[in-house]
Amino acid sequence: MFYGKSNLWYIFFELAKQGLIRENKILKRYSFSSIFTEAFRDNLGWEKAWAKHQPKKEYQIIIVGGGGHGLATAYYLAKNYNITDIAVIEKGWIGGGNTGRNTTIIRSNYLQESSIGIYEKSRFLYETLSQELNYNIMFSPRGVLMLCQTEHELRAMKRTSHANKINGVDTKMVTPDEVKEIVPIINIDGPRFPVLGALWQPRGGTARHDAVAWGYARKCSDYGIDIIEQCEVIGVKKKREKIVGVETTKGHIKAKKVCFVAAGHSSILADLAGFRLPIESVALQALVSEPIKPIIDCVVMANTVHGYLSQSDKGELVIGGGADGYNNYSQRGSFLHIEETVRALVETFPVISRLRQLRQWGGIVDMTGDRSPIISKTPVDGLFINCGWGTGGFKAIPGSGWATAEMIHNENPGKLASPFSIDRFLEGRLIDESAAAAVAH
Ligand SMILES: Cc1cc2nc3c(=O)[nH]c(=O)nc-3n(C[C@H](O)[C@H](O)[C@H](O)COP(=O)(O)OP(=O)(O)OC[C@H]3O[C@@H](n4cnc5c(N)ncnc54)[C@H](O)[C@@H]3O)c2cc1C
């Protein structure tokens, strides 16, 4: 076998390999020493980041949807509860849904206590996720600024900042001059939408979205969880209102517990299982500009005008706007949205009038009436659901996976998830976050 360019390296590599095999982690860890070793063997020894599997006949648990939330759920089931007989079934490719299509904003400055609980848990887990997954997810706590451009918004954000303080989330209101100091390219003088202040979360920020999915997938694979791509769930098998498995494009797979984690396609899956969800599916779009030198080192959200932006490591301005005005499943961008979003932001960020826009895209998001997610049992025994993250679920991936794993294991939602049960729509116990997610994210 070819290992390097000289016998000396061959001997060195064989010794290192024996050591690693003994520890049962041959080349599984990304580390300085593995990079070093690979450099001397033409990088021929890297394994695929996660193994590809064909479905087995039966699993203890099936997770439908290989986005961030599905993968995180599988990962925390393995890590926190030692359950690894799990299949993650994805109709396309890992992270090909909204997880790989979002604008990567992470924050926890929500209004309601239950939202703060899950989003702050998530933000906290993000802080050390790269180390935990041994995968660089490029978490960048560069700060998130939510602008107030009307008196109403200023009052709403003050209220949110008080709620954050009570719940131990580190945010504060800043004045227009402080805004200008944090973001020198901003125009705070209007005339239509002057900046009256902002809510500042210094430990909010961004992370590389697909790396989050890849990192969780790799760790799931390490645990022996089967990741099955190009496999669509097309039916649900029940016996007397109890789940017994799913029908897929790769055949029938049995399981006593199944969890749907399919974002914008959740209602389609719920329909297969015979119940309805209070969800609307709609395309949400984003775009990036041509790359330029660094001009902004935090995330700015301008909710009143419906736009937000940050700068990627490549130098592109990452720009997001609102959702389409009608329900649809078209996972693509449209010219109308480029025009609308750039027009909305240009008064506050005059610099973008000089930029060419490079590309745009869309994702199908799942909107609930109160703009809060659903993590819940369903009318079918053994079938659970995690959905309704709408325009803002990327930031919630670790916390949501944690809470969903707890619910599946205990067959009941724990403290983090229980406020988000589907029953709240019957009981009128809504968790109104429409101000927090009015624009998106
Ligand atoms: C343009 C845009 C910008 C956004 N910006 C932000 C942001 O800045 N910050 C933030 O926090 N959130 C943001 N979001 C929202 C965020 O991306 C989502 O809430 C989050 O990614 C949802 O993750 P998920 O794992 O639930 O869904 P997804 O990543 O969509 O994964 C669901 C998976 O289920 C699969 N699936 C569906 N049906 C089936 C089936 N029948 N069988 C098998 N598999 C199936 C899909 O192929 C998909 O891969 C944004 C979304 C978009 C579209």
C-alpha cells in the first residue's frame, strides 16, 4: 500500500496509525497531527466526512429530514441518551434544505421567556460547538444590532431588552450615535427612516451554515448512526394510531419512534400521517453582493424596512429580505425580491447602491401564526414533530436538537420543549414572537 514518499515516512505513519487504531479513532479527529501526517502522504488518507448508508429493515428511531435540526436531534440522542440505532432519512442531500440556504444569523434576543430559553441554550451551545463536533463551524460572535427606525419599534425593542435582562440574556439598547460608532457605513439621519436607537446583542453573530450540518452529520456517523441520503419518505405506516414505520423511495423501514424534522415540507408529511399542522409554507429569499473589502463587522437587522445584512468571510454582503407574499414551494429567487430588498436597505446603507449583486436563492420555510416553533408529540403514538422555525431556525439548531432528543427519549417534552407543543394552538396559549421575527431571523 502507498503511504508516503520514503520508507522513513512509511514507518512513521504505520507507528502513528497503530497508536490511533488502539485508541479506536483512526483519522476520525481533525487535528494538527492528522493534518501534519496527511501533508506527508499527499492527503490520501482522509476519509469521507460521513458514511453513506442504505437503509436497514428496522431502527429504534427514524429522523425524517437531514437538515440541521434533524441531525442535531440524532446527535443529542446518541450523546445524551446513548441511543445510536437511528436512521436520518433525507430526500436530497445533507444540508440541502434551509440549513444550507440561510443567512446564518445567530441571536437569542427574543421577547417571551420560553423562546429566550431555547434560543439562549442554542446560542450557548454554539459557543463551543466547533470543539465539541471537532469541526470548524466558524462561529463568529461579532454582535447583532436590531435597528429601531420608528417610535413603535423603539418601544418594542426596549421591552425586549427588559425581557432579556430579566432572563439573563446579555443585550442592551444603544443610541443612534453608538450605532454609528459600531457601524460607520450606516446613515442614521433618514429622512424616511432615521435610526432612533438599536437593540445590541454583543455575543450574537454568525456561523458557517453548511458546516453546522456537516459537523453534526460527521459526528452522527462517528456514533454509528445511519445517514441515508436520496431517500424520500412517501408514506407513514401505522397500526391502530401507533407508528410502525415509514414507506420510502428505498423501501419500507420499521421503527417504533419517528420524528419529522422537515421544515417547509412538514405539512406534506403530516398529511401522510393523517393530521393537519397550523403551518404555511412560503419561499424566503436572500442574495449576496460581489465581494468587497471589509466594511461591516457585525450583523445589522432593519426590521421596519425589511432587510438585514452582514459581510461574509469572502467579502460578499449577505443580504436578506422578507418572505414571499403568498404560499408556495418554489425553492428559488426572483428579480422582484432583489429590487425590493435592495431598495429597502439603500437609505440606511447608501453604499449598497454601488454594488453589483452576485447571486440569490430561496428556501421553503414553515411559518406558524405566532412565529414560534413546534416541538411536540402528535396525534399518532410514537410520532414526534419538530417544525415551524419559519425564518429563524438556524440559530436554534443545537438547542432544538437537544430538546427534541429529550422529548423522543422520554416520550414527553422536557422543560425547554414543552411550551412549544402543538396543543397551544387549540388552547390559545400562543408564544407571540411576531415582533422578533417580523422581518426574518
Ligand atoms: C433565505 C433564508 C434565510 C434564513 N436566514 C436565517 C438566519 O439568518 N438565521 C436563522 O436563524 N434562520 C434563518 N433561516 C431559517 C433557517 O434556515 C431554518 O429555520 C432552518 O434551517 C430549518 O432547519 P431544518 O433542519 O428544520 O430544515 P431544513 O434544513 O430545511 O431540513 C429539512 C430537510 O428535510 C428534507 N425533507 C423534506 N421532506 C422530506 C421527505 N418527505 N423525506 C425525506 N426528507 C425530507 C429536506 O430535503 C430538508 O433537507 C433562513 C431561511 C432562509 C430560506
